[in-house]
Amino acid sequence: MTKRYKLTRRQPKSTTCSKEGCDAPKMEKHKLCEQHYEAWKAEYQASYYLAHQEKAKEYQKTYNLTYKKKQHRGPARNAVKEQRPEKRDTFTIIDIRDMTGDKLARNLDRILKGERALTV
């Protein structure tokens, strides 16, 4: 029987960069040297960003609509100010029971003047 295909020997892998004119050793798991790899990576990332820019903006819009931002406590200019709880107009018997003597006297005075109400 004759063989149809010519047997070819496997070429040994090169240890240098695959760019023309560059004899620098290539990186492990890559076919380029460090210098050419960094240039290729920057170019790839820039093209990827431009290609997926619209999709990223749509995702950001939907994310901002579904999740609320955290309220920041600090001197930040764009921080959302926290609202103080509204002042209660009424006291209950339990509130009065738990007050100290001075505070009880002040609040009973407010109730008698009509500034606050007492609910039973």
C-alpha cells in the first residue's frame, strides 16, 4: 500500500517573539514578547471598549433604575441628605411612664398648654 500524504515532521516551537524583526524571548503562554504584548493588549482593549460602548451604557441605565444608591454621610457635595424623623405631636402613656422626672414635668406642661396631645 502506498501512502497518500507526505509525512511531515513537526516543527519545533519558537522561543522568540512572532513579530517580524523582534528577537526578544516570548512570554509564557503567549506568542509575543512583553513589549509587543502590552501594545497588542492596549489596542485590543480600546477596540473592545468602542465596540461594546452602547451595550455598557444600556446596562448601566437599567442597573441604576433597579438599584438605589447608598446615602453618604459626610461632607460630600453630591451626597443625599438624610431627612430627620418628623416631630411627634402625641405622647402615649408608655412614653410618659419611661420619662425621667425633669422631662416628665416639661412634657406634661406642653400637654397642658396644648402644644402636644396625649393618647390613651
